[in-house]
Amino acid sequence: MDIDHSLIITSISVKDIRIPTSRRKHGSDAMHPDPDYSCAYVILKTNSSHSGYGLTFTLGRGTEIVVSAINALSGIILKKKVQEIFSNFASYWRMITSETQLRWLGPEKGVIHLAAAALINALWDLWARIENKPVWKLLVDMEPELLVSTIDFRYLSDVITVDEAVQMLKENEKSKSEREELMKNEGYPAYTTQIGWIGYSDEKIKELCKKYVSEGFTGFKVKVGDELENDKRRCGLVRSVIGAENFLMIDANQKWDVDEAISWVSSLAEFRPLWIEEPTSPDDVLGHATISEALKPMNIGVATGEMCSNRVLFKQLLKTDAIQFCQIDSCRLGSINEILAVYFMAKKFKVPVCPHAGGVGLCEMVQHLQIFDYVCLSSTILPGQFIEYVDEEHEHFTTQITIKNAKYIAPLEPGYSVHFKDEIFEKYEFPTGSEWNKMKILSSVSRAPQWSWATREYKKPTTSGAVRDDKFDFIMFTQLYPVTSCLEEKSSTDKCHFAPDREAWTVHGIWPSDDGGMGPSFCKQVEFNVAALDGIRNELDEHWYSYKPGENVYFWEHEWKKHGSCAEELTAFDSELKYFKQGLVWNKQYNLNDMLEAQGIVPNNTKPYKAEDFENAINAYIGVKAIIHCIIDKVNSLYAKECCSADVFFNFFTIGRRI
């Protein structure tokens, strides 16, 4: 190792980056219906031109907790010599992951381990940049003894030893160069999850399946676990498009109990899934083993790993034959040092590794790990062995992923491939980025009265700003345009329920919300007393109705249980009557037709409008910047071709009263 002994880590900065992907249902699954792809991002500076970049993936809310944990750990390596860290990497790894007081927050699991991963990922990126190599090449070129020295084998010696690991690497030394060239030229097979998010419509799933089949993909994953008949329909749809010869995988994201998982997956066996991913709690090793044994006669494997917190859990899963596919995650485990230990154990137990990826930066990182595994360790790619690929958020990185013929082509640029472009900070740093500023409902807290959680009463704002609520920041009021809403439901207008005036905007809901996303829902179990609404029932039927015939009461019950259960903590919403009556009041107060017509915006079949036209019209009328949701409609694209820079329709408008 030839690293300048004078090289020192001089500063460590951490950024909270959040991308509002939940608005389009990207990443949605049975347990995470509204993820905002996010990360805690680490920048290491040295007393030279070399820097290191690392991250850990999150889903929005809570990223600030990981940021705080990274800051708490940073002192361990700040002002340290880089050469000293890398010469004793296993020791420094243990110092970071087992800091004598902070380890109480884990140990080696949860937020503190996610934080450790981000910090250590940045160290590996720094090392690779110093050596002017991509991370996979840094690993491939290491002498076996040096590479193994980066691993902390504590808790693993009953399964894998240092000598065994070194020997595994030496067995494949002679043929490494051939496999390395193969990765540079042909690449490692990828499968796609892009087709299967649980929030996608059947039409979108079908279109995406056709797209990825045409691009050469042979593996397709569908999110399941929300509703069995829905899963059957979606799996059948995917199988019908991808054909019998391609691989179908299903993923429940830890939704089921053990017996439920066996029953549910058995009901989907007709679609011949290669594996069921995360069928139950990631900590339930024995549960996974039971599921695995039950599904073997159906030739369905069990895959898990993206939520497995450390190497010890993997040791148990592998040793008990609980999984047939091992899914490491580049951020859930404590970075490459710990991930390498899992690769060595998987090799010993002859279980193929298929890394979890997607989100922000995960595809970028895991390609390095799997390429190393193929070149140096496993030396083979089995049928059905892939790297996961999700076609989201790659444009933010200076090093772009290359997918060619449905394969990851080995990157050649130095580092771990997660160096952000500068513009991401301006747009998505939370809460100051421009995209998050756009989502703030009121431009000034002094413009409107505030709802105060602390006193549970209607209260004016203080001179210092809004009264803070730890559970949500503002009440969001949403309205729908009837025709567009029916288009979104893929219904023709004669099958969609309208009031006599189909041009009148209707109430969608009153939603407690926060600056980081949609806010809480289903806060507690509440009953719905529809009789309490008898006095306003006629108004509700006209102005707060479901577009599905005969489902008004069901719609109101859903809104009350999901959002009213949280809003009722405020006295202004503490009963069904108050909650729904306020929606009717606001619907009259904020008459969207009046606002839009005042600026010359009226429904028509010839003149297109831009989203900013709606924003400007509303802002001119009430001085508030609205959130506008648009939907795709390829048949009638003329109306809204310019809206949101895509073939979309204007759908709903939201206002809010900030806490």
C-alpha cells in the first residue's frame, strides 16, 4: 500500500438529500407505499486534491436522524492519517461500529449502522480515488492477504476463518484477468424491478414489461403482499408479457407472518416465481427456514438480505439453509468490510449472491461488489443470478451506470460511483432545496392563521414563525377535477359518478402533512359514525363524493380513518361533523373555477395550458403557491401536452394551513 503518509482527513460534511419520488409511486411496495428516495450523503476532504464520497439510503423522513448519527461517529476518523486507517482498516471498522457508548444504540444494526455504512463507504471511495481505480478494481488488484485484512471476523470464526478466505481468493487468481475483461466488455446480468411497483397501474406495468423485454432483460420482479387477487392479476399480467422462458421474482417486503407467507406464495406458484423475497421479518431466521422448506417442492426459492442488519444474521440464514439467494445491501451492512465477509460465507455455503439495489446510489455501488465477487471469488454466474436494476435517479451522479444488453458494464472511473453533481444540493437538499421550497404550501407563515397542536385550538402565529408540531407541520386541503379524476381511474365518463355539474371541483381530503412528505396516517383506531353527517349529507353527496358509483360512504370512512384519525387531535377536527364540514367550507372559500377563469383558464379541447399557468392564476387570486398533481393520458394529450413538460392532465390542487 503506497499512500502518502502526510495525507489527513481534514473535514467531514453530511447532507440530507431527499427526492420526492412518492408523488409518482416510484418504489412503492406493500410496506412502503410512499417512499421518497433519499440519502445521508458524506463528503470527506483531505489536505490534498483527493476527496471521498459515500452515502446510506433512506426513504425520506428520518434521514435527519441518520445525519446526526454520522456526525456523532465522524470524530473517530477526523484529523486521522489516511494511511493509518487503511493499513488497519478492520480495526478502524470496529472502532466505528463499536464505539464504546454509541454501540448501545445498536449494536451493529439500525440507524447507527446505517450511519457507519455511509462514513465507511466514503472511506472506500477515497481509497479508490487515491489509487485512481474504480472500487471493484481496487478490490480485484489487492493481494488476498491485504483484502482479507480489511474484514473484522469477530463472531464469524465458527463459520469462516481468515485462512479459508485467503485460500478462496488464491484459488481463482490465475483466471482473474479473463473474467475482468468479460465484465468490461459484456457485463454482469441485471434484472428489473421497475416494472413491478405496487402503486403502478396495469397499463403501466404492461408497457414497462414490453420495454424491458425489448431491451434484453430476462429477469422481472413484482411487488406483492397488498391483496392476493390483485397479486394474481399482476403476476399473470407480467408473465403473459415476459413469456414462459424469462424469470419472474416476487417481493413482499416483510409483509407476512410465516404461515401466511407459505399460503400466499403457494397461491402464486402457478406463475412460477424464481424466488419470494423478504416474505417475513428480516430477523426471523427460523421463520425463513420454515418458509424455505415448505416452498422447495414448488421449486420456489427464498431470498432476503436488504434489511438484514449485519453479518451475524447472514451467518445464521446461510448456515440454516433458510435462503437460496443472498441479497447484500451496500448501505444496510457496515460497508464493504462487512459485505466481503458475507460474500465469503455465501461462497462457502454455495448460495448465489444477488445484490439488492435501486433507490439512490445502490445500483451504483453494488455493481462494484458483484463484479469483484465474479472476478475473484465465485468465478461463475448461475442461471437466475443477477444484480437488481431500477431505472431511477442515476442522472444525479457524475459517473453514469452503463447498462448494455441488460447487463451492468464495469465502470472505469475512479471511486465508488456515488459522487453527486453539484445541482442535486440546490434542488434536493432538505429542507432548503428548491424542490422542497416548491412544496411548501404557504409562502409566508404570516399570511394565514395557524393550527396549533400544543393548545389544540385555532391560534394565530407567533412573531417568530409557525407554532411547531412534532407530528405534522400543516393541514393540506385537496380538491379534484372530476373529468381528470375519471381519466386517472381509467374509466369512461359514463361509468364514472358525477354530480350534476361535472365541471365543479370537489373535495378530495383534509390531510395532516409535513415538510418531508405526506405526514402521518391511520394514527389510531377510530370508528366512523356516518349518522353524524346527516345534517350535511346532501352537500357531501354533491361536493365530496367518490367517482365510483355507490361508494361515497366508503370514501368518507376511508378519509376519516386514514386522515381524520390524525387531524382530530385538533379541536377544529375532533369529530366527523367538524372534519367534513370544514372541507365543505374550504371548497366554497377556495373556488378553483373562479380563480382559473379570472386568468382566462377554462376547460377546452384546443388550447393547452402549462402547469405554471395554473400556479400563477391561483397565486394571483389568494397569494398561495399550489401543489399541482398531473396524470398521464396518452389519448387526449392535446389538452395538456405542455403541462408539466409531459403528456399529462391537471388533476388536483392543494392549499394548507401551516402549524
